[in-house]
Amino acid sequence: MSLLASKPKITPNICLILIIMFLGSSIYCNAQWNVQNSNTTVDLFEVCFVDSLHGWVLGANSILLTTKNGGNTWVKQIITNDSNLVTCMDYISPGFGFAVGNNGLFMSTNDSGYTWQTVNNNFDYDFQGISFVNDSVGWITGSKETQSTRESVVLQTKNAGLTWEKQLEIVSTQLFNSVLFNSIEFLNDTVGWVIGSDYVDGFSATIVYSTKNAGEDWNFTGEYIQGPLRKLEIASEDTLWSSGYGQFAISNNAGITWDSSPSIIGLVYSCLPINGQNGIIFQFEHNTNAKQILFTTNGGKDWSLDFEPEMAILDMDNYKNDSFWAVGEKGMVLRRNVSPTSISSPIANQIRAHLEQNHPNPFNPTTIIKYKLSSDGKVLLELYNVLGEKQKTLINKDMNKGEYSIVFNGNNFPSGVYIYSLTTGEYSESKKMILLK
């Protein structure tokens, strides 16, 4: 029997309840993201699920959250009382997982993370990346700095961390142009990638190494990614996504070349590819201070606004493309039960102002600087040294919106690091380039 047919008596309290239920239902249908109670207010920077029920979240101060019911309830614990902080984790099954941290810390669990065993090694690297393909074989990457060197390594184990083989090592005596590895991912037991940068400032390029024989050989892919990146994600055998520190890049040829400006407006801090074409990112739009989860179904050519969280999202994960989780600042945990399936509100289908990384970089003596203008107006492109002293004005004139490029010739400049800065009426960005003679 319908409510209209029965004509029930509607009291003010019932009206209020119905309104709240209606509004709540409307919000859920619109956004699809539900807030879960994490029982903590610390920043959460990594999430990992192995099925629709079993998941883990890693946060500041080595706090670990564990769930066995898809995040309906979370159990909080401190993974270690060691002064060395845990930085990342990887789970192979509902019961079996690994975690790494600073100063050579490596740990394992066989009871879903409720107890952990420290596996001693002779390394003192600060580990930042981990990728296991089964309960025995895995890789970790990290770095360390001394008074005279910056060192990065990729290590492999075949016995769950009891012993390690050093597969790749890069040692540099320079602050700039050094490499500190911080993310590693394997597609299977033979194919993998590792990324790193000098992370001296927000302009540092990211370098990519790849292997096709389980790390016996690691090869530089041949191209630097614009800006420093924090995390690498595998979308498919050919498609890779990388994000962090406000940067975002996509490769559609297994890391050989990268698109560092795929129609993104703001600063990207986390990403989650679903397959070669579909995926989601979190961006902070600095002009409006908007925090946004965006979705693409065409490999990043267009993006749709999916949700606006209250806090910044630092990591995301999904299980079989039908359950999604996002974690971030101040203990925020979100879950989405259904994947977005269409571009309903594209926000990036027109030209957006953007300054690209010069190419080649490093260079001698010429390099190309490309940039995009979203509107007509005054354009200023200037060159500075690392002390902030202006060296040259490259462009100072009114220009129409569109895509442009300029060739910079460094014949009259000494070798060194330079900053080039683009300023318009609504946009400002700077990037680093290196002249090596």
C-alpha cells in the first residue's frame, strides 16, 4: 500500500526525519563517496586492500589501521615503537604483508597486521618503496645521504626479506642531478619500474628506470618526467600513472615517454588508474582552493568532477574496480562502492594555462620551452639564477590564448641551474632547467 493511499499522519518530527533522509540519499547518489570512521586524526598517506573486506591504512607516527569488513570498522595500532618511522607497506593476502621504514627498517606480518616481526639487515637506507609479487619475492627501494654523497638503491629478496641482493645503486656527489628513489612497482615477477628525483625543490625532474628480467638489468627509460613525483601506479602493461608533490604524468608506452600536462588544472597529490583509459585523481585547484576528485574515461584527455572532499587525499586504492577507498589528511577515510562510468561534467576540455618542462634538460646550448595560455593578455616569461636574480626577460608582451614555444640559447650564460618563470593575469608558474657545457 502506498503512503498516499494510507494517508498517515505526518508530524513535524517525521517531516524533519524524512527531509534529512532525502537530503542524505541525494548526497549519496550524487557523490557516491561515504566517510568512514578511522578513529584517528593523524594524516593517512597509504591504503591497501587485497579484497573487498581486508584492508590497511598507514599514517603518521607509524599508526596502522586494519579492517576486516571493508572499512565499516577500523582497528588502530602503532605498528612499531621503534624511532624509525614506517613509510610504506604491501600486502599479498588477507594475512600476509610487509612494511618498510627509515634506517633500514623492514617488517613482516602473518596475522593481518596485528603483530609484526622486524627482520634485521645490514642496511641503513631510508626505504620509501616496496613491491612484492608473492609471499617470498619482492623489491624495496630507498636512499641515504652523507656529508659528501647521496645514494639510492633497489634491493631484491627471494626469501621474504631474510636476505637481500643489491640490484641497482646510484651514488652522486652533487645535490642537484642526484637520484633518490622513492617508489617501485612490479606488474608481475619480471616487469617493473622505479622512479626518483633529487627532490631539492619543486622543479626537480623525475627519472624512471625499468626492468624486464626481474631486476637483473635496470635501464633508464630515456626521458625525464616534469617535476618531482612521489608515487608510481600501474594501469596496464603499457600505461603508467605517477603523482605527488602537485605533479601528475601519464605514460602510454611502458614509461618510455610521458605526458606531464594531461588537461589538469591544479596540483595533483594522488592518483588511481583503473585500466589504460579509466582512472581517478585528487587535485587541489590553487586558484579557487577547491579540493576535487576527478575521473577520466579517455586516458586523461577529459576529466569529470566526481566529489569534493573536505581534506586533501594522499592515496587511493580499489578492488576489482567496484570498491574504492581514499585516505588523507586528519584521519579522513572515504569509500566508493561504484566506479564512475561517464564524463558528465567535464571541467578540462578547453586550453588551460600551463608551463611545460623545457626539453631537452639538461641542455647545451639550446632548449625549447613550451607553454599554454588560457586567455588573451599580458605575458611575462623571465629567467632567474638560483639566487633569485633576474638574468633575462624572454617574453614581455600581449598575447592571444593558445599554445606557444620559444627556443632559449644559453651560449652567453655559464653552466648552472636556472629558473624560468611564466606570469599572466591569472596564472604563475616556475620550473628549473640545467645548462651543462
